[in-house]
Amino acid sequence: MTAPQPAPLSGLRVLDLATLFAGPMAATLLGDFGAEVVKVEHPRKPDPSRGHGPSKDGIGLWWKMLGRNKRTITLDLSRPGGRTTLLRLAATADVIVENFRPGTLEKWDLGWPELSAVNPRLVLARVTGFGQFGPYAHRPGFGTLAEAMSGFAAITGEPDAPPTLPPFGLADAIAGLTTAYAVMTALAARDRTGEGQVVDMALIEPILAALGPQPLWYDQLGHVQPRTGNRSPNNAPRGVYRTADGTWVAVSTSAQSVAERVMRLVGRPDLIDEPWFATGADRAAHADVLDEAVGSWIAARPRADVLAAFEKAEAAAAPIYDVRDVLADPQYQALDTVTTVDDPELGPLRMQNVLFRLSATPGAIRWAGRPHGADTDEVLTGLGLTETDLKELRAEGVV
């Protein structure tokens, strides 16, 4: 039997100095595929994600996911002993992820000149609201502000309703994914040059990229995308429709052939012959007619029958799920999208699995988020610090 290959990022060491949520998520994604991630938290002010959202037995559940595959240590970087210890850690690391306001690391004499001096191969990922320079660089930045300033909120919601913010950390999640990609790009460059570099990640930018060609449309046509609710300006019928048993389904007709199948299914093949039915944009201009045809057909049938009929017709529809439906869905179960992790504090936990599957070197969740500072002694003694050193750091309030 062939011995299992090591995880693809095995041997990579990441220091996670970041909090809430993009930076830590990037470090989590690296840890999921084998990187050794050391989470560095303030000894008296843990990562606020430990207290975000519901908790069980006083233990924050969000942290259990965000902190998975990370060893946790405490270190006050603003104190001399903390600075010295971080530089020792940096000398052994491949990547540092941080999200302090620009100038904070420099104030502690832990900026890029100092970090790269102890480790020229280091990649420093700096995640902030607005980037490292520009008129807004020193403003406090959160995902909500990025969702507002990117144009996301402006196009989200019903046409006659206010702009709508997402009820979860959308901009942070997109920036976390992008930061992990940026780090891997910088590491690939290091393989060729032998030198590390700085990644400057602003929360306002990845979400803007995810919104598509809006700047291009405006630049060339003066077009500003309006709020259209669940409708699309590019195709119809498209939206959510209520079924006879009080549930909801989503229908998409991005392909012309699918749009035609849907109209045949709902008993309105006559609409296919309309001149305006030939393009998605023209169909969108007649969404009222198409929504009435599709919506009335769906409203007369229970969800199971609707979905079965759409599948038989090779048309695109899906149920509107909440988390209970996600956990019960057979496709998600087959993919092990939500997996079970054994945790010494809370017992078996169900959380999202690693983000993608690799056939030869898969990722894995080795453990859920650990208690604050659980690995401080082990990590720091691994650097060569003695018990006496640790006592002195504790006396100084550094750990």
C-alpha cells in the first residue's frame, strides 16, 4: 500500500496575529491544508471572535471553527519582551498575517524592515479596511463598511426598499479567501526569488472584484446597476417562488435552452415564440409576464413535486434552505461538506469541512479552536525559551 503523502502545505509555518475575521480566516484556510498555524493573541484581550455569536458552556462556537488547526499562544506585542519574542517567532516563520491599523506594527518596531531583517524569506500579509496608504488608510475598517462602499448594498434589496447589508461577514469572507490566495502567490514568487514580500489586502477591494464589471459598464456606458430584488437584469424568469406547501424554490434561466424548457414545463410554450424571448436581457424586460407564468404554476404544487418536475425537464431549480435543510441534504452529506470534529471541550462538533477536495493530498481538520493561550509554553520553549524566561515574561505581563 502506498504511504499517504504529506499535506500540501506541510512544513509551512504561519503566525496569525489577526482578529475579526478576514485575516484569521486566511490563516485557517492555510492550516486546513497542513500549514502549522500559531495563533498569537493578547494575554488579556483574546481574539473577539471567541465571544461572537452563540456560545455553549461559555465557549464561543464561532471560534471553534475559525480557530481550528491552530495552536494558541499569548503575547503582548507592545511590550519589549513581546517584541523580542515575536521576532524570534518570525525568524522561524514563512508567513505572518496581521490586521492592525497601518502604523501599529511600526509603532512597536515590528514593521517590515525589522521583520524582514530577521527573516528575508518572510511573507507579511497585512489585512486592513482600506489598505496601507491613501486618505482612508488610518480609519477603522470593518466588513460592513466594505459592503457599503463597494456597491454591494446599493444593488441588494427590493427596488423600493433601502439598500441591504448581508447578515453575515460577506466582505470578510471574500477577503479571507483572497488573502490566502495572495499568500500562496507570494510564496510561489519566493520559490523563484528566495525573498519574501508584503501583501497589502484592503477589505474594500476583493468584494468590489466579486461584483463584476460595474465600473466597466459605468465607464463605457454610464450605466449604474439598480436594485432589482431577486430579479436579474440579464435573464428571466429568475427569482424565488412560493410553493403550495408554503416553502420556496429558486429558479434560474441563465441559458436560453433552460428558459425554453421552463416555459414548456409550466404550460406556456407560446411565450417562447415571442420576439423578446430570444435574449436574456429582453426576457428580463418582460419579467412580470414570465414570473406570473412560472409563479402560478409553482404555487399550485408542493415543493417536492416542483423540484421533481424541474429535474425531469432538465430545468434549473433548487429549494431555499436554512441550515437545518443543509445538514439533512443528501448531496451535502455525500460530499461531507459539513463534517464532525471531536473536541475535548464540547465533544463532537459539526462544522464546514475544508474548502475543496484534493485527490492526492487532501486537507483535514485536525482539531477545533483551542482555549486561549493553550500552547504558549510548548511553542515558546520550542524556540529555546527556558522556564525562567517564561516566568519573567509572565511577570512582565507579556504572556
